[in-house]
Amino acid sequence: SAVISQKPSRDICQRGTSLTIQCQVDSQVTMMFWYRQQPGQSLTLIATANQGSEATYESGFVIDKFPISRPNLTFSTLTVSNMSPEDSSIYLCSVEEVDTQYFGPGTRLTVL
Amino acid sequence: GESVGLHLPTLSVQEGDNSIINCAYSNSASDYFIWYKQESGKGPQFIIDIRSNMDKRQGQRVTVLLNKTVKHLSLQIAATQPGDSAVYFCAEKGNDYKLSFGAGTTVTVRA
């Protein structure tokens, strides 16, 4: 399966600031996804990152709050904008290979 | 609504015993199911999958059972080891490309 890395692995941020999370894959993939995992909870899909076009957002998530870039088939970024303590979560990227999704290690964000 | 859930949020098992983790799903159109293991501080790790045209699939020390009649999925871990302590999620895929995740079961292995 694809090897996925994320940067940063964790961060502590002040409210009102923004953080950009990077996701790098070691092979070209068509489908990339961003998830949020709140403390002690399951995974919630934020959006599907489409190469060459705008991301497709799930209900409850908007582009102004979570802008996504997908400049090529091996890389994507998720920005968490104007952060509040409620944004404290693990943010995970995943890629699809033959129907199965494989996940990166996650970015642990704490907003003070 | 359509959802995937687990019957029990926690499971405590003696080392060496077999573990059974259950999951109920409500979308009868789901045709692909995956079990993930998430250790503390890590991302979810693929364990095993099963398609709706099968009712059983075996891996290394793990078996997934699918009962489409009652929309039930289970993961069996043989000879549970301390390294099996983690949160286990079931996920299902329906008519689109998206995965829906269950709430998760925390497995604790007692020495």
C-alpha cells in the first residue's frame, strides 16, 4: 500500500490563527481525502481533494474554513482557518487504492 | 439515516483468549466493508476487508464475518496479544466512494 506522511505531526496554536497541514504520498493516487477525528471520537470526512479542481466538501464543512489544495497526484494540503478551541482534533489524510483507503499518521492539533 | 456502529464501546480480554468485535450497519446497499486498527497516537491501520459477495474472510490471526441478512459484521482476533490493544473501527462503503465509520471499540488486553 501507499506510504503516506503528514506534516506537522502535532502543533499547538492560538485561536484566530491558521494552520496548513501537508499530506505527501509516495505514489500517484487519484482519490485523496481529509478527515477530522475529535478526541475520543470516530472519523468524519471533511472533503475529497480532487486533482486539478476544487475539493468536494461534506455537509457541515466549508471551503472558507477548510481550504484544500491538490496541485498534483502525490500531494495535498488542508488549512484550518481562524481556529478556535473547537478545532482541536486529529486531522488525517487518506488515499484510495483499489477501493480501500489507507491513512496517514495524522496531525494532532490543539488550539488554545 | 445510514450509519455504521459498534455494539460495545469497550472490550477487555485476557491475553491468549480470542476477541470478537461486533459492528451493525444499516445501509443494505453497502457492498464493501473494512476493519481498521488505531493505536494510540497513530492513524488507522487497515486490518482486513470483505465484499458483500462473501460471508467470511481470514487473515493472519484475524477473521471477518459478514451476515447480510441481519446487517452484521464481526472481527475475530485469535490468541489476543498485548499489541492488539487499540481502538477498532468498522467502515462501510455504499454506492459512492465514501467510507462511513462506526463509533469504535476500545480493546484492552489483560496480561
